[in-house]
Amino acid sequence: MKSIILFSLFLGSLSAPAQIKISGKLTDNKNKILRGASVVIKDSYDGTTTDSLGNFSFLTTEKGEHYLEVTLSGYSSYKNKISIEEKNLDQNITIKELITELNAVTITAGAFEASDKKKGTVLTSLDIVTTAGGNADITGALKTLPGSQQVGESEGLFVRGGSATESKIFIDGSLVNNFFYSSLPGLATRGRFNPFLFKGTIFSTGGYSALYGQALSAALILESADLPERTEADVNISVIGVGAGIQKLAKNKKAAWGISYNYTNLAPAFAVIKQKPDFYKTPLYHQGDANFRIKTTKGGFIKYYGYASWNRTALRTADIDSLLLKDAFEIENFNTFQNISWRENIGKGWKINTGLSFSTNKDNIMNELQDAENNKQQFSIPNGYSFKNFSLVNSAIYAQARIVMEKRLNGINAMRFGTDYFLSNEKTAYTLFNGNKFTDKVNDNLNAFFIETDLYLTRDIALKAGTRLEHSTLMNRWNIAPRVSLAYKLKDKSQVSFAYGIFYQNPERKYLPAIVTDLKYSEATHYILQYQKTSNERIFRSELFYKKYNDLFKTLPNNNGREVAANNNGYGYAKGFELFWRDKKTVKNLDYWISYSYLDTKRNYINFPGSIRPTFAATHTSSFVAKKFVLPWKTGFNASYNFATGRPYYNLGFDNTQAKYIVKEEGRTINYNSLSFSLNYLPNLGKIGKKTFSVWVLSFTNVLGQPQIYGYNYSSLNSNKQAIIPPSKRFLFIGCFLSFGIDRTQDAINNNL
């Protein structure tokens, strides 16, 4: 029997096909060994996976021509025709790593970015509204980031030695010309828009994309939210106002609409917290908005957002040119903003993003000189007093049309190009004390063309290069602004980025002469070097920057004493370094960040007598922000401490004999210090129809009442000098916010408020 079995096995071996060994080694294009890859003969059961050294080996009985296939996640596929004959095959294979959004380096030089698309977020909407001292204002929270200055006497973002007008704000690609409420003398106003309108925020402190322009220093780019999770309503009640809104989601979850209204009256707060100016008409605001959003069949979106607000404020301050008189200033503002945008995937790697915006702004301003009993006073001598009785009506219309085309190239490489058209029409009517009326108007049409590419040369090297071309009918000039950014990922998953760019800007409206001749664009050139490491809910970032100003506008008084742009003989520079550290991991439920900025800057512009440090620029600024959520109490404790060294101030006068400005007095203010605290309590209200999410807020700004001086005003008629200070040492806010439809308590807890 044994002999029969052996004989049968021998016959079987003669009839079995010969097996061929296929072996080799798998590496990538950098000669890195690749393990765990699948290596198979197509349409067969023969194959294997690579070992820890990248080697593979298997036997096959297949004959003739076949395809050898290799697959590995994150790498290009491999398919090669082989001929299987009588000899073993040795196949050393190289495949290329794919560059994806998950593993590719990202260009971050000059930009703090937070969105649902990015791994390294910095400030989200929830961060903004819960930053102590930020007063739920977008720019208020951004002042805790490096690069921003702690300026309290004027609204806007003052970034890296630039004035507020050198920073521009965009919503869904459209420029917002009146993002802040209208200015008050010596007081900063807040932004008009709710932070929760936006799902993405890019705060570029320099070197921003060629898709945007007309900003010498910085760009704040906001992207509005898409569809809500479900239908929801909200109500807010506080000591200074009430508001309500609704977001209605369609049953097919492809469309939504919403409306909201808010009423704010600061009279109750001012009755308790005494203000330094006499607000004889306390700030009063009516604000409403509406929106609709439609998800299209190809995954794109049509979005509309409309906003309208009316507000009124009137205040009295001591007249700087006298001992007993007062200046009474009153302003009434009406503002609208409408924006509709459409983004769509149109096939074959193409995307389109278009937008139309239209906004209006009207300020009615009245100023009069009053006596101790608040009665209007009129003087003919001295001449300076008479001009303090005036009225001013400023009306403006702005419109923008925008189209951006994007083509996805191989991998995640992309090219974008498009055009912007801006229209502005501003009219001013100025009425003097004697009834004489002067009118002025400025019209401008600005056309812009831009192109930009994202090139991922490897997974570790990315390049963004672009240029912007602009033409202004007001200036009757062209400009061309090249910009480039480069990023390199290091082995420890940190990265180094570099950015360079040229940026241009028209003169400010208030400095425009009646007839614009021989004026050029102001110009700034940015150089930025950054190191950043993001890992395990920690971010470390350091940045060096240098900014060179050319062709800044110099002003001279005209026949009416108004400062107007005379030439482009101004210049300047800003340089320094910045540090940022954020940590959500070290201490459970504690989120904190630290920022520091060093700024060395001088400029010669407007009425400066030479190259001097601007009054809005501190040498050292820093912030510490901490947020701790105590889960058993459902309470978030938030604190912030902001510091800045003293800023320069000057008493400038015009020397008629020399026909130029001179410095009569100069100095530095005291250091800026402010400790703020807020508490957020999330009680469980149970069900009121549907789930109800509630937050009770207690916010205390400048808890210690530390003195703050932003600068000084000087009399033009005598030696009087007035410190510019906040209207009150402290401010307290108490409010309740209710949301019906979605219980967001857990979201708030997870984000540590």
C-alpha cells in the first residue's frame, strides 16, 4: 500500500504545473521602504503583502502575460505587464506617494486660520464669544493674537504698525466697507456682525492671498455658515437689550432660511456704571438680518445674507479750548449690507465662486458748543469757536461683483483666477455755523484681475504663487502686486513657511482733495518667516516679519483748514517678531493661549513732521487667555490679561513760516493693563416644546479698574491738554441666551467654552 501511495504522489507531481517564484522589494520615490502593501497578479488568487523591510515573495502557477498590481493607501497605484515563463521573476518596484489634504504641508505664514477644513484651528466662533474682555466681538477677540495692537480710542484692527484703515474685512469674498459702527470721538465702536454667522475665519496679519487687495497691512476673511443641523430658534435677554431669531431647515435638508432682530439700549447699564462722557442720548440700536441658503444638485451652495441697522448716540465732553464750555456731539447712522454668493462644482475639476454685494451707509452728525446749562453758544471771536457749530451728512453706496474660477490639477494642486469690480459713490454735505453749505462727492470704479496657483511639489513642500492687477478710475493708475508663499514640513511634523508680497491701497476718503491729481497708490512690501508646530491639541508658532512702506500719503491743510492728501512723499517700516502658544491638553478641561509681539516701527505720513513712531503702535504687547470648564457645575470660567507698553503721543503744530508741521510736545502713555473675567453657566432647563439650550453669561471687563490712557488731545487755541481714556474703568454684562430646537450643551462642554 505504501508503495502505491508514493507512486501516486510521483505521478501527481509530474502532472502538476510548475510554480514560479515572484519576489522583489517595494520602495517609494525617496527610496523609503514600504510595508503592508498588497502585491497580486490581477484576476488571480496569487499574491502577498510586503514585510517590514518592504520585501515580498509568492509562488504562482500562472503562465503567459499577466498584470502585476501593487496597492497601498496614500500612494499611487502600480500596474505592470509581466511575462511568466520558466524562470523566477525578480521585481523591484517604486511607487509615488500621493499628496492629500490630510498629509500635505499647509502654507500658514502670516495667517491665523480656523475653519472646519483645517487641522490647526486657532480661534473658532465659540472661542470668540467666550474670550473674556472681547465682548463677543470678532475683532475684540482677535486682539489677543500676536500682531494686533490694544487700541481703545478707535475701532478697527491695528496690525504690525499699520493703521486701522490698512486692514480690510471680507465676508464670502466681498469687501465690507462699514464693518464697524460709526466712529465716536475718542471711543472705539464694535463690529456689526454676530460671530456665529461664520464657520471659517482667516486672520492674515500679512502676506495674504492675491484674491484680495486694497489693504496694506492685514485681511480678515470670513466664510459664512452653510445649512443648520435642524430648525432652531433663539432668544437673548440681557441688561442692555433683547433679541430673537429663527433658522428654518427644509424637510429635504437642502435649503434653509432665517431672520433675526436685536434691540440694544445701554441706558440701564450707564445708569449703574457711570460714564466719563455725558451721554445725553444713550446708545440705542435696532438691528435685523435675513438669510437663505440652498444646496444645489452638484454640492454647491447659493447663499444670501441681508443686514440693516439704525443707531443713535449723543454725548457731551469738556471743550478742550475753554474751561467752562462743552462739545455736544450727536450721530445717527443707518447701514445696510446685502450679499449673495454662489459656489458650484461644474465638472472636470472646475469650480466657480461668484458673489454680488451692495451696501449703503448714512451718517447724520451734529456738533455744537454748549455752556454749563447745556445751551447752544455761538461765537465769532475767536474764530476757532465758531467752527464748532456744524452739521455733516455723509451718504455712501458701495457695490462689488466678483467671480473666481478654480481648476483642480493633478492631486490637490490647483489654479485660481478671476476678477473683482468695485463701485463706490460717497457724498458729503457740510453746513457751517453761519448756514453756509459745502458739498463734496467722490466716485471710484476699481477693476482687479488676479491669478494664483497652489503647487504641492512633494508632500513636504508647497508653493502658492500669484499676482493681482488693479486699475482705479479715481487714481487713473494701474498697479501689479506679485505674491508668493512657500512651506516646508520638517521631520518632527513641524513646518517652516516664508511669504513675500506687494500690496497697494488708495488714499483714505477723509484725506482726498477736491481734485485728485498726481497721486499714486500707497505701497507696502511684506517679508515673513514662520515656524509652526501643531500636535495633540497644542500649537506653537513663531514669526519674524519686515514690512517696507513706500508712497505713503502726506497731507497739508487746505483753505478750510482740512487735511488733504498733497503727495506720496511718505515712507516707513515695521519689523519685529511674534510668539503664540495654545494648549488644550496638559490640564484636563483647561484651554489657554499666550501671545507676545515685539514691534519696531516708524513712518512719515499724513501730517507727521518726519519719520516717527505712530501713536497707535506699542513696542511690546502680550495676552494670556484661559478657559476652564467645571463639568459637575456645568460652568465655564474664562479669564484674560492684556498688556501693552506705553504708546507715543505728539502735539503737532503747523509752522506757517516754514510751511511744515513741527512737534511741540511728545511723550509716552502709561502701560496698558486689563484683567477681564467671564462666567458661562449652562443649566438644564428640561424641555420647553423641544430641547432648550441655555447659557447665562456674566462678563466683567477690567476687573481691577486699572487706569488706561490711550493718548492726549491738544488745544489749538491754548495750552490745554486732555487725556484720552475709556468711558468707564470697568464694564459689567449680564445676559441669558436660549436656543430652541438643538440642545448644544454638550457641544459647549466639549469645546470647553
